[in-house]
Amino acid sequence: MRTRYIVLTAAAIITAAAWLFTTHQSAPRVITPVAQPAADAVPSAIPVPMCAATEPGQPMHLIGRVFDEHNKPLPKASVIAYSTDNTGLYVPRGSSTRTPRINAVAVTDANGWFHFTTIKPGPYPDTDDPMHIHLHIDAAVHKHMYRTLWFEDDPRLTPAKRRAIDAETRIVPLVKRDDGTLEARCDIRLEGA
């Protein structure tokens, strides 16, 4: 049973990563508000860097929990995160790859937590699309979930964009931490397969 679980989890991660890095580079989804996790909840996950600590831009943490369909924390779920750099590009202009330069994969801990360190992404150049981070979430015997996270304080988040709600996108507040970095939190609930 354990071997089957490991194989299924590995297959889900590989499938999500292959899809993510070969087919997805479309315009971001429209946003919809969602309840946020308690600000005083202390994450237990070890931070996973999406980029080097020297990456230009404002440092930020993306922290959240993955829950199952019964609202119980879901350990060993894979969370793939990627975003643009502070200039709004996934890869440098003229690059031969479509793989986003700022990306990482985290596996939720025993309490369902994930934690990424990154920078606040820039908006796409020459567009009015808000800044955002993409997430792909997979877990054994659960449906794959895709999320786009836009930030509450983004001036590009117009009333018209707020009205054009999409089920995949969420607005998350950015909070300044004591150390000067930003923090965004987002809980995710997966449906059973």
C-alpha cells in the first residue's frame, strides 16, 4: 500500500509539473475573494525558496494549508508555485525555455502546511493584469486544483476585475512582517476524486 501511495504521489507531481512547464503560460484568471486562514496560526512547514535570496524585488512569504474534503489538514500534498520576476517576466526575453525562472515545489507537512519564500511578482509588461502567483495542488485520491493568487493592495485590481469572478482565482492580502518582508496566506481545500 505504501509503495502504491508513493508511486501515485510521484505520478501526480510529475504530471502536474509536466503540464505546468509545457502548456501553461496564458493570461491570469480573474479573482474571487476567499476566507483567509487565521493570522495567528503558526505554520510548521520549512520554507521552500522559489528564487535566490539575492533575487531583485521585495521579499515575501507565501504560506498556507491544504485541507481535504472533510476540512482536515492534508499531509503530503504537492504544491507547485511559480510567478514572474519583479519585471513581470517568467523568463528573460529571447529565452529558449518556457519554464518559469521563479518556481518551486513544496510537499505539505503533517499538519497540511506549505511555505514558500520568494519576491513580490511584477505585473506583466504592457498590460493591466494584476500581479499574481500560480499554484497547482495535487494529492493522492483528490482532484487536481489550480489557483491564481492576486494581491489585495494591487492598484490594477479594479472594480471591473473584481466583478469578473473566476472560480480558480483568489484575492489574498499582503501583510508586512516585523522583519520588513511581505506575507500572503491562503488555505486550499481539495475535493475527493
